[in-house]
Amino acid sequence: MIHSFLLIGQSNMAGRGRPADVTRISNPRIKVLRNGRWQKMFVPVNPDRSFSGISLAESFADAYANEHGVDVGLIPCADGGTSLSQWREGGLLYDNAVYQTRLADRTSTIVGVLWHQGEADCAPSLAELYYEKALAIFSALRRDLKLHDVPFILGGLGDFLAKHPTSPALSNYPAVNAELQRIANENELYGFVSAEGLSDNGDTLHFSAPALREFGLRYYDVFKKLEKKDRVFVEKVAPDDAVRTAMEEL
């Protein structure tokens, strides 16, 4: 049985941590969706750019697999530099996430959505619309993917953004964090994960690999508080496995 998670947002969900800065996670129970099939996890999990690296999803999936004793599938759909407007319902990013998740749903059970986005919406004129626009996206995903009982985990932006030398709008990151936390506080099955104290990788924009390892564990701690312990999971068999089993029975 595979329990899977949709990964959406921008670069800090895709992951920009340097692989050499952390110990590799070698858990055979973690899978990544590639071309509609589950493959053994390798870095980068979310190859949206040539310089993609460590993702917070790795330590999250490792903790989930170890505690639940199941295979964990990651559905990578994050894309660096993208705004809420680009994630809107009916847009390319949204449609891709829906398509990939529906593929994953054929051979796994979707148990959560991990979101990290907001750097592209830090400008005051955008941040003030964050709650309304983000919640519209999440609500559409719940409807289109039938994720009515699934937790959405929302990560906060890093404090280091205030020091970015060329993008002064990033110093308004607390406004986005406040809206993310408001979504979690005012709506069921949403959780907010603080990024307080987490370091950047030297560019005052992206979390470092050690910070992403910690961030993933923080995501998992929040997820645990929201998951339904009594949920019944139905085993789903991949078509290839079904054919192989039928051949073996002949």
C-alpha cells in the first residue's frame, strides 16, 4: 500500500538545498511519481530546475514511512518562482497538479498536500489578497481531487528573506505568514508550519539542506495533529502488478 502526498508551491517546496550538506536518506519505502509510475526516490525529488536539490519532502516522507510502516509516494509538482495567480484553478500549474495526482490516485491513496509558496506574493498589494486567492486554490483542489478529509500543510516563509539585497518586497514576508496562519486557524484540516530559526543556503532566498531536513520534520509534526487515525485505506494495485499476478496464476 502506498500513501501519497502532493507537493505544490514554488522553489522552497521543490527544494534548493545542496545535497553535499546533509546525509542522504536511503529509505526504500519512499517512492516518487515519474511518468505515471512509482520509482525509488532519488534527488532531486522535484526537478523543476537544473539546480534543484534537497527537498523538505524527503525527511517528511521518511518520518511518515517509519512511523506508519507503509510505502510513501511523493507527487512532485512545485515550480520555482511561481505566484498564486499562476497556481489559479484552470491554469497550467493547477491542471498539471490535478493530472499528476489523479495518476497517483490510481495506484495509491492520497493522504495529504504539502504547500510552500509566498515569496512571489510578498509585495503588499499581493500579500493582502493571499488568503482569498490561496484558499480558492485549495478549495478547488479538494473538490476536483475529492480530498475532503485530507490535511493541507502550509509552510511559513523564512526570516532570512528580510535580508535579501535586491528584492525589498521580500521584507514583507510576515504579512504572507500571517495569511497562511489565518488559513490554518480559520479552516478545518489546514495546518501552519513555522520556519522560525531555519537558515538559508547563502542566497537569503532558499532554505539550506539542513534547514529543509528540519522543516520536513516540522511539517510532519503538524500533519500528525490533523490526520484521521481511524481512516480506512483500500489497497490499490498497479495495472502492471495485476497483470503479473494473473500470469503467475495461469
